[in-house]
Amino acid sequence: MEEKSSRRSVRRKMSVWDEDDAVDRRNVSKWEITPRTATQSKRLKWDQTPLGYIRVEDDLWSGTRMSSGSVWDKEALEGEGGAEYSEMTLREINMCLPAKGYKRYDLRYASGGEELNVKDLPEISAEEKDFFMPLLEAKDGDEADVYKGILLIKNGNKKMSMHGFKILKKKDVNAVLEKVLLMAMSLELSDKDKEKVIGLLRFLLSDADMSEVKYMKEVLLVVGSYSYFPSLRRMCMPVLALIYRCGFEHSIQAIEECFTSKEPYVREVSGNVVGTFICHFDTPRIHGLLSSLARSKSDEARKTCIRCIIGICEFAGGDIASYLEPVLDILSRLVTDRNRFIRMDAANAMSYIFKLISPLKTLQMDGIFDILRKEVSRSGGIEFSSLLKAMSCLCHGRKEHSEEVFNLLKESNERGTSSLKVFERVCDTISIEDSWKYFDQMSGIFFSSKGRENASLVVSICTKIGGDARVAKRILEHYTDPLNAGLISRIFSRIPKMRFGKEEVEMYYRSICNAIPHDGATASLVLLLVSKEFLQQRHVSMVASESFKLLKDPSLDTRIRGLKAIGGLAKILNAKELSYYGNLLMENITGSDQETLPFVLKAICSVYNSHQFRPAYEIVPSILPILKSKEQKAVASGVMLLHTICMNSPEECQKISMKEWMRISYELVDSLASWNKEIRKNATESLGCISRIVGPQEILDILIDNLESEDKNQRAGSSLGISIVGEYNGLFSILPTLVTDYKTPSPLVQQGILKTMCHFFQREYQVPSTYVYSMLPMIEDAMMDEDPLYRNLGISLVRHIVLNHPPSTTDIELVIHLLNLVWANILDPVPVILQSFDECMESFATILSSQVMYGYVQQGLFHPSRRVRERYSTVLEIMEHFDSTTLSQCFLVEEEFLNIPK
């Protein structure tokens, strides 16, 4: 005990900072005689690696591991021994490693082991904790393994997802489906998570026996509801095809009980599922199902029938014409139903279909109009609006039908939104007197809070009947109201011809001047408002003068509206006024605050587009400080002004010194990293203009150096900028440098050069083939690279090269050589490569004849592997689509050869 306490006292003494050389310390570890600093703390963390931890120096006295010697670490010093390292999880190790230059290899997945600690699993958000509770409770068994696999697929990376699929593949399909469907129905999933759910369902159902699947109804409801999202529809189709291949009756039997459900949401989702039938089953079967539902005695079944029809229309879109006749027959029967709510739903469904197929007309619509007219005469207030709305959709410009609908609308005394929709459809077909009288009655509603809520309807109505002088004057009376200024500005900007007297003209001009300080819509539409025939040039000048006075207003919004108005009026002002306003705005560049500076620059840009009020060499130097600003909006406006000057005054730009242009070029290259797409576009175009002034090599060196940037947007903008430099100066100005720099062992530079050539061949048409021959070594290197990103870019470049010439001027030998390079990727398992390969085959099919390409496809069609036959048959389908006539001459066997099993 005495020896132990003596050691502790010696350790405490050694932890004090003391540089004196003592004999008794010469054999002591250096880590003990200095207190632990922040650097040493980091180093201690770094002692542990994914392959284990590095032992620190052993204690020279006891041979045990030593703890840190800091005096403030009392708990470690007072313990019985040195602190032991606890095993770090993979997530902690990954957090300790720096973001750049290091890559963690997960040896657990590489070895194929399945034992995975809960700490090594992906993070679980707070919303998901209730669902993954069995996993968090560290339970063992099949249920915990199922939750573990689902978590790895949902929140893990690619390797974790593969490991999760391996875990779930060994489990019972129904047990996994139960948890997956529970997750899909209970959690609020993003589109990316929904894609993972669809992929997981496809994985589970691809090899399963559909007769043994217990949760077929739930699968159909989930996938059917997802299929109505445009981003998910393509992924849902293979899953639905797996289920529907069991037959129509099997699919109906799975969701049959949902047709009579009391829950509206269940009926809606089941209707969505029936809507997907049109891509897999024939029309008579679907029509038979809808007819049986329409004849059902259950009100819920008839409501489901209407929902199924809407689902079919939503899924088919503009292709609903082939299903139109049976669908309208069923809705015509339901419009006369005894249940008033069913009649209302059927009428609303008719309105949706008529708007979807408009302006298509059929003979069946006249009979439907008569049925609706009979039902309107005996209907109540609930379904009256829906029936009348359906009738208005059937008018199609026919005056007798429009007048009949208008009379029903006038007698009903309806004053809601539905009445505005009906009047909007018939107002330009009925007589001018009737439309004016009804407008006079409804004008109080049009320009009230209800009218402003339905601004688009009011604008459409007033635009259609605004040619009547009485209507225009009535609208003008409400223009002085600040609340209605924006709405009326939208109306007057869309009416092409108006007739006003002298007093109305002055009132119109004053109303515009009063509306600009308070309404942004008026400031944006000022050009259309003052471009009327009854206004003179003095009115335009006075509106511009009033707008310019707003720049002294203390309110920020008012100053911005004044600048927008000046920018809009710049197109119709005379040269003297443009010079005056342009010089005044130039004085406000340095004195403007950062919030109004972007709008000042946009106004200068509009003025300079109409009139070059100053030489370019006086404006360009003042743009450089703006480009160095950190405000993205100011930088965007400055780049736009620079691009305008370069495009409108190229001769004057040559008077600016080369050093000034180079300074601007460096700032433009830095702006390529901006998130604003408009900045990157104008910056690249400006660099193309500057390259003509200072020479392409100077700009090219800057952009190529920028290809090694860590910012993705900056690299993409640099590659586009290089292609624009080549477009402005010719391909010969950039190609030698690109071919030489491609030899540098930098993946970012090489990939950027490939992207550059893709952009160039997209922008330039009929590039000489001699340039392409000089690029062949670069293309061959990319096509033979192990990295799929190189091959993807190489295939894209080949596609753009092939499409760069019409078939009559194409070098066939060069195209065949490129085809030989691309063809080696036909069996590549990477999805991105497969998609690029198929797109490239489409380009080859448009240039080469099917006789040339058939020699590549023929042998693969008889390969014993199903996957190989599928890939070759895909190319055969592409050939058939683009050149079916020539392809039919290539077959050496009977016509059944086309029916290759996939």
C-alpha cells in the first residue's frame, strides 16, 4: 500500500508543468511530465482505428498502460489503475476520421458476417422510435432481425442496404411484409423513403408465391396510392405487374371488401387501385366491374364506382378518350341516383372529365346535357351547383346551351364561387347585354374579399367581357381602392383594347401612379398598363417620373417597386430620358444599400438594353466591387449587367485593359460556385465574351484549374464555361489544351473535360470529323476505365457525337468504331450505365441501318442466360422502333422470332 500511495504522489508532482531536469525523472514517460493539451487529446482519440486501437506507452514501473498526467483529471488519478479504452462503434470511428482523404472500410460487411451491434446501425429519428421500439429494446429473434433489415434499407448506405436485403431474404415473406406495410402506413415518409418501400416490396414479391401472401390487399392499397405520384409511378408499375399477373379475379378479390367500406379514405385508395387496372387489363373487364358497382344497392359501392372512374381518368390523363363512352354511360346512370350526394359526386366527376378532354366533343354529350337539365330542374341546393357546373362544361361555345345555363344561373340567385365558375364559362357566349347586367349585379362581389380570393376567376371573366366600355368603366371605378389595385392591374394588362374618354384616361393614369407605391403587381405590369392606345407619350414620361421619385421614399418596399417600374418602362422611353435615368441610377450604385442594390442593377440593365447611355469602359470597373460582394442577389444582378454590356457593346469592351478583364474573370469563376442557376449561366456566357477580348487561352487556364475545385457547382460551371469558350472562339482554340490536360492523373479534371466535350457537342452542330478523330484516345481511355462514372461520361459523349451530324453527312466508319467501343458495356450491371447505353443505342439506331446493328444483336438473342437475352432484346426493340422496315429484312427465321421470352 505504501508503494502504491508513493506512486500516486509522484504522478501528481509530475503532472505540474516543470522543465527542470531531474535525475529521478529521466526514466519516466514523456506523456506524464507534461499536462495533456488539446492536440494530445485529439491524438488519444486517433489512437483507435477501425482495425483496433494503438496502445500508448507502457508504465515503466508497473508495465501497465498509463493514464493522462493532467492535474485536473482527478477521477483517473484517484482510480486504482490506468483508464482502459472502451470499444468504439463504427459510427464514432467515422466521426473521428477527417472528411477528406480517408475512407472507412467496413470489414464486417466485406467478410459477409451478419452479427451487427445496435450501436452500428443507422440513426433512428424521433418520429421512428415508436416503430423501431422492438429493435431498440435489444430483443433477439426473427422480429428484431426483420426490424434490423428494414432499418438498414431505409436509413443505411448502399452497403448497409445490401446487408439488409440479405437479412430479409432469409425471413418469412409475410412476416417481413407485415412490418414494411406497417411502416408505410404509420410513418410520414419522404419520396425517397417511398421509393425504398416500393423497391423492398418488389424484392419480396418477385420470388414469392402470390397465393400464400396474406397481405395482398394492403400491398395493393399502398402501391396503388403511391402510383399517383409522378415521381413514383415508374417504380410502382413492376410491383403491380407482379400482382396482376395472377389474374383479374385475384386482384379484385383482394380489395373487394374495400368497395363497401364506410371510410371515405379507404374507398378513395381502392379507387386509385382500380385506376391502375387500365395498364394491365382489357377494357371490357374494367367496364364490367364499374357496371356491377354502379348497380349495387350499397351507397358506398356506388360512391366507390365514382372514385374508380376518377382514378382511371387521373391515371390515364389525356388518353382517356378510349374509355370515354363506357365511363360517361355509367356516370349518366349515377347522375339520376336516388341519393343526392351520389348525384353530386357524379356531376363533379363529369365536370372533371369534360375539362380533361376539352375541347373534344362527342355525340354522347348532347344526351348527357339533356339528362343534366332534367336533374337540375328537380334538384335541391346541395347538388344544384354541381349539376349546373357540369352543364356549363358541355356548352363548348354553343350559344343555345350557354343561354340555357345562364338562365338557370340567373334564376338560382347563387352568389358563391361555383356561380363565378359557371359564369366564366358562358360569359363570352351569351349576349353582351346579359353579360353586362349580370356583371353589374356581381361587381360588388368581384371586387370584395371573396373576389380577391378567387382572383384568377375574376380576371378571366373581366378579360373576356372587358371589351365592353361599360364593363371597363365599372372596373376603373374600383381602381382607386388600394386593396383592388393588384387585381385590376392584372385585368387591365390582359385587355388588349379599351375605350376611355378624356376624364377616364386621366383617372386611369393617376390610378397607376397611386398603385405603384403600394402594389408590387402594378409595378411589375407597368409596361403593359401604359402601352395602351389611348395613352400619350407624356403620360408614360410622367409615370416614369413618379416612379423615380419613389427612390427617395424611406420604405424599402416602395423603393423596390419604383425600381421595378423604371426597369419596365425603359423599353418605351426615349433616348434622352433613358440617358437621364441611367446616369442617375449609376450614381446610386455605390450609395445604395445591399437590399436595393440588386434592383438598381436590374434597372440599369434594362436601360442599357434599350440605350447605351454610357461607354462600357466607364461602367465595367464599377461592377468589380459588386462581384466581390457576399450578397448573392447583388452578385446575380452584377453578373447580369456585365453580360448585357458584353453582348451589346463588344467593340467598347475592347478598350478596357486586359488586367481589368482578368480580375473580373477570376471573380466570375468564383461565382460559378453559387447556388443561383442564373448567376452560373450569365457568368459562363460572360466568360465566353471576355475570351474574345483577352484571348481564349487566358480564360481556359483559369477554368481548367477550377475543375479541381471541391464545389460541385463550380466544377459543373467551369466545364460549361470551357465549352462556351470553344463555341465563341472555335473548337481548335480549346481542344489541344483539353487533350493535353486529360493526361494529368486527376479524376476531377478528366471527368470535367469529358463533360466539357458533351456540352460542346450539344451546343455546336456538325463539328468536323477530324476533331473527333483527335479525341478518340480520350474516348477510348474513358470507355476502358474501371470507374463507372468515366464510362457513363464516355457513353454520353459518344451519343452526342453520333447525333451531331445528319445521316447524310455522317462518317460511317467513325460511327461503327464508336459503336464497338460502347458495345462492351451492354451487360454492365450499373443502372446508370444501362440507361446511358440504351440512350446511346437510340442515337446509333437513327444513324446506322438495322442491317449493320443486327450483326451485333443476333447471337445474344439465343444466349442461355435470361439476363443476357433481355439486354439484347432491349436493343432489338430499339432497332425495331427506329427502323422497323429494314429490320424485317434481316430476319433469317420466321416471324415468331420477334416473340423472344423476356
